[in-house]
Amino acid sequence: MKALVYRALGVAELTDLPVPTPGPGEVLLRVDAAGICRTDLEILAGNYSAIFPVVPGHEFAGTVVDLGAGVDPSWRNRQVAVDPLITCGHCRWCRAGRPNLCADFQAYGSERDGGLAEYVAVRTENLVNAEDLAPEVAALAEPLACAENGAARAGVGPADDVLIAGAGPIGLLMLTAFGVRGARVTVAEPQAQRRERAHRFGAAESFASVPEAVAARDGAGFDLVADVSGRPDVVQQCLGAIRKGGRLLLFGVCPPGSAVQLDPHDVYARELTVLGSFSVNGTLPAAVASLRDTTAPVAELITHRLPLDALPGAFDLVGAPDSLKVQLAPH
């Protein structure tokens, strides 16, 4: 089979590998759609943990074509989305229902071979039935599941007046997750085209910046402010956009060592809450359900759908002005 392999830091090669043999409790998945995430680039650059050599790719969906020992035969020929996290199940965080913080965390695409290949072996406990979704939409389940984790962490509900800072692909998926929960969402995004798209995804209002969004309501602020920009200067603005009793959700990935100014007295006096949200947390089923239920045009997020042999050059499209989600169609 064809697969992209990270041989070492900075070394990516499209090559031939043996088709994996599924072990006990595993299935062989024919990959029908696989997204490229900026994390895939960070792994190659050495900014994210991984074990080389490895096949990258943690946003993928496909069809079960073979079964390992002990696997329920009903999985055969089923289309599925994949939760990439592989956790120990017995550390203090797993026992507390927070497996994304597992002490022995691994993932498909970093420590185990992932989805930028024609086939991949996956544990059955990582599969979610996605038979009624187009494969390319099912492959959006993993990034949406990250947004679902953020929504759960922040306790988003119909009473919330929310501001999302950033309307790129992840910001739009966050908007989708919040919208399914009934929240009223405002978006702050400098690019006019992205603001326009955010309205199609359900945004009630949009502004070019966080300060403009706050000024439009005479400084009243929002119940929840979610940063998906990953920029410390924007996070600083978000801190000033929270109303009394409100929450700040840090979802975007700021560079390690970043700093913002936080007034502890302000947090105390106004009873503010600052939350982080990392990866998925058993939220793949909720993401698949949201993809079924949302009225947002989620397929619009896929701006590029390319054959596998477009790798690794397709990485150059990630973050390009005309690009949202870049996906590979290995078959």
C-alpha cells in the first residue's frame, strides 16, 4: 500500500508499506478520507511528541475490510470515524473520566501509524459508527470532537452569549459545536470572507476584532469567550471581553512559554473562570451526532480533496489563504 512515512524530524516520504495485519481486538480500515492538521506539521518539525518512523494522520474515516481475532463480525464493511487517542484506562486521569490527560497517552498518527495511508489497523474501541455520513464529512469528526470537548469543558448551553475569536476551520467547528447546544454566538475574525462564512455556520454577529465586538455592546462583554486563534495578543484581548461571572476558554494552541497579563484581583472580584481544552475526551460519538444534527454546511470546510500521491506537497496548502480543511482520498 501507499503511505506517507515520517522517517525522522523533517523527513517525510511517500512510499510503499505492507498492508497492516489487524491484531486481536483490531480491524483493518480502508482509509476513505483523511484530513491534514497543523499538528501533523508540528510533529514533523519536532514540536509535538511522536515516535519515528510513523505514518501521520489523526483525522480519518474509512471502511472496515478485515477483522482481527475476537472482533464482532458486525464491524465488517461498516463505515467508521476514528478516535485517535490510545489511553491506559487505569491512571488517575483515566479513572477520573479525563483520558485526554492520560499519563501514558499515545495516538494514531504520532506514536501509532495513522490515516495518511491506504490502510490502517485500529482498535475497535476507537471506532464510531458513521455509516450515514459521507466519508469526507465523517473525517471531520475528530477536529469537531476537539471542539465538543471545549464545549463540554465550558458547559455551553442555550443561555450563553458567546464570543469566538477566530473563524478558521477550527473556529467554524467550534461554532458548530456551540450552535448545536443552542448558544448565541458572535465571531471576531479579521478576514471578511471568513466572517461571511461564519454567518452561514450560524453566527449571530461578526466583527473584525475582539475589541470591536466588545465596543458594539458598550463594553458589556460575553458569558463565554473562546480563543481559537492561538495568539497571545488575541488571548489578552479576550480577557477584557468577559463579563462578570463569565468564562474564558483557551482552545487555540499558543506557543509554549507565551505570556499574557492577568489581574488576579479581577478574577477574584468578578468570579471569572479560565479553562483549557486539549484534544478529544471521549467526544467522538458526540461529534458524529453533531455532524448528523447540525444545519451548518460543514462540507464547505473541505476546500481541497486530493489523491494520496499529492503528499507531502499537500502540506503546503495548510493555512493558505484559500484553504480550510485539506483532505486526502487514498482510494
